[in-house]
Amino acid sequence: MNRRAAALAGRWPRTGAPTRQRRAGQRSRWVLSEQQILWLCLAHIPIAYLDKVSAALSTLHVAAVLGLSMVAVVRSRRPAVAVAAIGYICGAEVLWRGTGAHSFWETGKYSSLLIAALVVVVASRSWKGAQMTGGVYALLMLPSITILPYFDRSEVAFNISGPIALGGLTLVFSGITLSLGELRTALATTLAPIVGLVALAASSTFAVADPTELVAGGKATTAGIGPNQVSAILGLGMLACLALGLLVRRRLTRVSLGVFALWLSAQALLSLSRGGFWGALGAIVGGAFFLLRDRRRRGQLIVGVVLVGTLFQFLVFPAIDSFTGGIVSARFSDAHSTGRIDIARADLEIFQENPAFGIGPGQSYKEHARTFRASSAHTEYSRLLSEHGSFGLAALVLMVLMSLTAIAKCRSDFERACTIAFLLWAGLFMGHSAMRLAAPAFMFALAATRLDPQSVRLWRPAPLSRRVSRKRAPVLQTSARVSSVG
């Protein structure tokens, strides 16, 4: 069989049992093409404005996403569809909260768990090899509820829904194997609503009368939404853009993703909340360190990082700093923890006094006045100790174990780089914003998924020059047909 016939055979596999080409990430109706990714991101700019105009439309957006997600998972019976749906929900959570959608505050976490549960029910044949550690982690959050002096549902949900989502999603995701096309689709659905959010934030920034009077903690540059959460989710968008840039081949798509990354980073700086920007940068640097070992992607990574980094350093950052009269540079050069270290110190004192069960979910709020002021926990690691005691300590041990297990299952440098980047982003988020959003639970769980080694092996990155493309056109074309990710 000649090369063209082999390529055609890979493009249209025979019916019956799944073939190697299908497992390698062959394009399907559930995998987005590069063109569809760009249109999806751009379409969410008007969608975000409609959500902002009317809380009813924002509520309809929530209901439509949840309904369509469940229908898609049930009809497709593909775990990858659930991963993409959960990614979208986590990316849209801040948008929904900020536009006044009439839904539970923790809708992102509840709906993520619901969709993950559907995977176990309707796609059990594709869900194999799950690690039970995540389920044990979630169960460790429950014993401390028994010592509460009173039961406040909203307070308990606010504090333990995040850890339970992290454990539950990790339990389900650890039994899922994704092709590169399915991973790309999950990252794209996560990014799309974040692009809509950054458009809202940008429009509110241009409406500021005097940018030189911006203050940390203000909402003028975040569309009236809490700056900590907006900055954190914009950082996730930065990470998603750069990861997607390694999974696309068209130059237009790569350039568009670079523009999105610069836009997101600029708005994260304007939020004057440092955690989102530094968290994304830490995750990107950590993942890039391991990706440099991948010979096929090393050149693409270096070119992308140099171009985006140069534009940011010499164009974006100076323009933003000038726009704000030096406020951004002063804010991001300040190493003060804004009370987080003091809160963590109070948590450790509480743990020493209550080592068995802690003091219960949400009860550390007033106790933080010992060293700072009455405030919700900002560091998940110390909160686990103060509110859950020895069970929280066991949960921390399991979190480390789950992270090491996720790294150990990697079969390629690319998979290892993605896993490290996702774990770092989730870990840094929990270090400065606890579990305020569902996003860290999703990214931690996404690191636990496995990448199909056949898909990774057959994928060929885009050539760095047209000369290389013409020289190796037959090989690249064959690989693209057989192992296309959409």
C-alpha cells in the first residue's frame, strides 16, 4: 500500500472496534478544529456583554450550559466531552458570578461534580484505572462537620465544596485517557468564556476617569467583579493560550492565541491583584522547563516565548505602566503578603490547640483576628490544618501523593510538562486564594488524566519556516491525516 492509500485508510477507518487512529485523536464531531476554537473565543465577547446587560440572560446562559453539557455527555458517552464541559463551567464561573446570574454561589463546583458523576454512570466502559485517592481526600473533609457549634449550610459549602470538588474530579479524571485533540478542545472551552470576561474588564478600564488613582482591591478595571478572582481566572487563560499554542498548526491560530495571551496578561496587571499573574507565570515557567526536553516542541516553545515575552516586556508593560502613572510597577514590585502570612500563622496556632478535628469548616474566620483581622482563609494548606485538624493533615499528604502519582504516570516530555504546569497553577492558586473557585480543582484533576501515547507520538508540531514545510510536506501531510487533532 502506498503512502497516500495508507493516509486515506487512516482518515476513514473501518467500522467496528476503535482503531489506533481513532485513539490517536482523529478528528470527530466532539473535537474542535482550529477555526472553531477561534470562533468560539470571539463569540464569547458579545455573549459576555449580553450577560452583563441582563441578569436573566446570564441565568439563561448558566441553565443552557448545564443542560447542554449533560445532554452531550449522555449522548456521546465520551469522558472527554465531560472534561471539556467542566472546563467551560470553570472558565465561566467568574463571569456568571460577576454578571449576577441567579444561581448558587458554588454552582461551578456542584455542576462539575454532577457532570463528573455522569461519566461514571454512562461512560463506564471508557473510565478505567481510576485512583481512589481522590475519593478518600474528599471524605476527609466530612468528620470536622460533626464538631460545629451550629450548622450553616452556606458557610460549610463555601469552605468544603472546593476540596470535595478537587477530590471528586481527581477520582473521575484519573480514569480518563485523552487524545491531544480532546485535550486541546478542553483547553479551548476553558479559554472561551475567559476571553469574554477580559473584554468586559477592558471596557470597564477604558471608562475609568483617572487611571492614576486606581487602588489595589478596587473593581474599576475588573468590570465590577472581585479583582482577586478575575486576576486568577485571567491567569488561567494565559496558561491555556500558551498550551493551546503548542497544539495548533496554523499560523493565524498561533498568532491569535499570542494576542489573547498578551491581552489577558495586560488586564491581569491592571486588576492590581498579583496572584493571578504570578501564578500563571510560575506555571508556565515550570512547564516550559520540562518541555525543553522535547526535541519536537523545543523550537516552537522558544520562538513563542521569546516573541510573546519581548512584546510584553517592551510594549505591553511600559504602555500599561504609563497609563496608570506607575501604579502597576509599584504594585507588582511590592512583596508584601497583604495579611496572608498572618492568617496562616493564626491557622497554625489553631491547629496546635485543636489537633484532632480542628475547629470545623468556616470557624477560623473570627479566629484570624489573633494575628490579622476577622477574615476568610486565603491559603488552603493552612486552612485544612486549622479547620480539619489531623484529617486536614492527612488530606495534605494525599494531595502530595496525588501530585506525585500524576507526574509518575506521564509517558512523554510533553505530557510531563502539561502535568507540571497544571499542578503548579492549581497549587499556587490554593496558596493565595484557597478554593474560592472551581478552576483549581479542575486543573488539578486535569493533571491526573492520561494522554494517549499514540496520539502524542504521531503528532507533528507546525514547522518553524515554510522552507521546512515544503521540504517535508509528504511526511507532515501523512502524519496530519493519520494523527490530526482536529
